[in-house]
Amino acid sequence: MIGAHLDKTDWLILKELQRDGRITNVELARRVGISSPPCLRRVRALEEEGIITGYCSLVDERLAGFDVTAFAMVGLHRQSEADLVAFEERIRTWPVVRECFMLSGEIDFILKCVTRDLNEFQEFIINELTAAPNVDSVKTSLAIRRTKFKAGIPIED
């Protein structure tokens, strides 16, 4: 297990970086109780191991003019590994799709889509998603409001 080798300080670093990815190394080191040079080495090691995969800004969709968040549940005709990979490669090209998960059960994939308006979402569903090879079924649901959002993983104190 990759995370098994992380010590308490590594977990504190991850927790603080999830809280504020723009924190300076000096402030991060202060918050986790170590000096700056070893803190920087630990962050770089976490990045090199792939535990920290990147940094980004969280943008409020609605304030940025993207009023529609919707979910598309997709069923495929065939689920061979080649078919699944082909679908995954295709969805990576669609900017509207912000997150995608392959599921077990009746639905093969769930896509989180963000668009400026309902018309843009409908055009995506009709012109891109349902027209894609191997897509058998698509069911959609519009998000009314987000009740909770927490990026990252749950790190306890």
C-alpha cells in the first residue's frame, strides 16, 4: 500500500496543502512543526511518488458563468477492455466533462458535466455523447445545488 509509509509529518503536509495549495514552504514548515529544508524535501518526495499529483485553483462555476452542473450515466454496448479504454480516451477530449468514474453495476460510467447553460449541455448530449461509438444508453440528471464539496482525501487530525 503506497500510503502505508507516510508518517505523521507527511500526513500533516498533505492536510495543509489540501487546505491551501498556495501556502509558502516556510509557512507550511511552521504549521507542521519542522524546518523549511526538510519540509521542501518531503513535499518534493510526495510529488515524485505521485501522491501529490498537482496543484490547481478551485473556481466557482456559477460565478464564472457556468450555470449548469449535470451528471450523465452512460451504458455501453460492449465492456471489453478495449471498448472501455476507447470510451475513456474519447471523454478526455470533451472539455464539458470535468470528472468521470467507471462504475460497477448497471451503469458503466458517470460523467460530471459543467456548461454555461442548459442548451450547451443538451447539445453535448445529442451531438457528442449519444453519438459516440459504443454508447448504448444515457440518462441525465441536473444538479439543483451542491450540498458539500471537499477536494482531496479525508485526513484526520
